[in-house]
Amino acid sequence: MTKDLFSSHKQLQTYCESENFIGYDPYDTLNSFINFKMFGKWGGPIAIQIQKRNPINIRPLIGVKKGTNPKAIGLFLKSYSLLYNKTRETQYLKKAEWFFNWLNTNYSGGYSGKCWGYNFDWANPNDYTSASTPSVVVTSFVVDGLFEYYKATKNNNAKEAIISASKYILQDIPITNFEEGICFSYTSLSKDCCYNASLLAAEVLAKTDYINNSLSNERIIEQAINFVLAKQHENGEWWYSYNPETNNERKQIDFHQGFILTSLFNLNNLRKKPDKRVVEAIKKGLHYYKNYQFFPSGRSLWRIPKKWPIEIHNQSQGIITFSKLKEFDQDQNKFEETIAHWTIRNMQSKNGFFYYRKTPLFTNKISYMRWSQAWMFLALTELLVNNDS
């Protein structure tokens, strides 16, 4: 790993610590004092989408305050746990302990097990979801952090929190059955079929089996994998979701391709009997990811086939995916470092944080703690700990 990658990682760490890991989010508009519901069912969704695209941060003017996002804390917990496991330096352990204690006391109550949601309300024309409503995605990334923390410290409370989260997945999350397998829903509120979310639910169960040295959830994990494998297209891509009522898929190809590949890799490593079909799916999916979703320079496309905007989440997930799955990259050219170098040169500020988006006309330089900083910190950390040189 080159010197500038270490320097970038340190600059970002210094920035995040100076902000106490608190910040804004692209989707936090409904934390405003403005009651967007008075504009009808479209008020909230339109406000969120406008604000998400606005390069001028007007949040202080409309009463949106910086907040602590459980998903961000989960990502930071994973990063600092990895760093502690790699270096055994006390500074990383102290931070990891703080993240763990925060998550272990700030979970969403009223469910079958511990679970976590975002720190802001969310709305679309048909639904309004209140802050702290748990989801599979937020919970799974928190569990990912808990898992690395447990591996690094053997803290029994972390183990108990992971096991508790598996009860939320098994008892509160609806499952849709198909001939090919099953699909976990995104939340407990309704049935839906989002591929990466379903695999993330399976990861929670696999991590529970792993720490328990058990096969209790093996069958349901395999069924979740089977469904996603069946939805891979011949060229290696996955779309975003499936509607069983219309038999249609939602075509959205972006960083979720990286999520799916990483989940399949994690699941195959966690299970006692790795699946050769998963290996072949990863190889095919990674080839598509590299050759169609990134330029050779390391710059990502936004959503196939759209090239703009350049989105920090695409960049960070690319680094994570190629760092973890480098054994499957036929070129063996450290593409994760290529992506990282491009991102640092083009999207990191002098203050250490990473910009949100770049367009042909301007750069959105608003700092988002979860979406940008937590993910980039994890990406650079994965690079650091997975690098052999």
C-alpha cells in the first residue's frame, strides 16, 4: 500500500474523530422543523429528493441537526475492530468499545431481538417510515461491526447481541417463498424482494451459526442464496429487486452489485461447506462489475448505463469489493488501489473528508457522515488490513 493511501486514511480518521462521528445524511430532510406532510403525500418524498441533490447545505436553515446514525456507528465499529485486530493498538480498541456500547444501548425496542434503523424519518408517496424503524440492511451492517468486534475481543455481550439480532431476522422479517428459494423482506412492515437486503439477512444468520459453531440456520441460508443465484443475469449482473405480483425486476445496477458479491463471498466463507456455484457466480459477477461499472482509471459509472454523477458510495464499495475478492480478479492488478487512488485525488477534501458527488458542472462537497465518510473509512481500512505488502 502506498504512502498516500495511509495518509488519506489517517486524514479521514482525524476528521471523523474531530466530528465525534456525528454528521448529516443525504436522506435526513424530514428531521426538519417543517411539517412536509402538510403538502400532501408527495411533500416528504419531493423534499428528500430535492435536498439529496442540492449542493448547497441548507440543513441548518430548516432545523436539520447533525445526528448519530446507527449504520454509520456499525461501519465505524467494524473499521476500528479490524484495525485493532491488525495492530493491537489500544487507541483502536477504546474507540471500538465506545461504538459497541453505544449500539448495545441504542437499538430499536419492541421487536423479537436487537435491531437498528436510521435516525431520520423516511417517506415515499405510499409509505411514511418513522426514525428508528429497524431494517434488515441497517441491522446487518451493525451486526457486521459486532461480529468483527467479537472476533477481535471475544466480548460475550457482543456475541449475545448478534444472537439477539438473528431472532429479529427469523421472527419479525417476512419471507417470500419461490421455487428457486426464499427472499427476506427489507423491513417487518411489508413483503418485498430486494436481493442484496435478503443476502444481508442471511449473513446475520450465518454469523450467528459461526459464533455458535452450529448449523441451525443452514437450510434457510442456502435457500436465500439459491434465490439470488437464480436472479443473476447471463452477463453476470444483478438488478435491484423483484416484484412477485408482476413478475418484473427493477433494473438498477450500481453499488448494489458490489454488495451482492461481497455478501456471497462472506456467506461462502462463513458456511462449513462452501458452494462451488457461489464461486462461479462471484467470478462472473466480478467480471461484469469491473468491466462495465468502472473505467480502467478507477472511476465508477453511476447506474448502468449512466456515467454521471460520480457517487462516493460507488467508489467506496468498489474498493471494498475488490479488496475482499481480489483472489477472483483474473487480472490481479490491485484494482482496489486504482479505485482508491482515483477517489483520493478527485473526491477527498483538504480537511480529510470525502465529497458526496461529482457532476460535469460541479462537485457536491457536503460532508455526509454515514453515506460518505463511514463507507470510505471502511473501504480504506479494508485496503489496509487486507493488503499483503
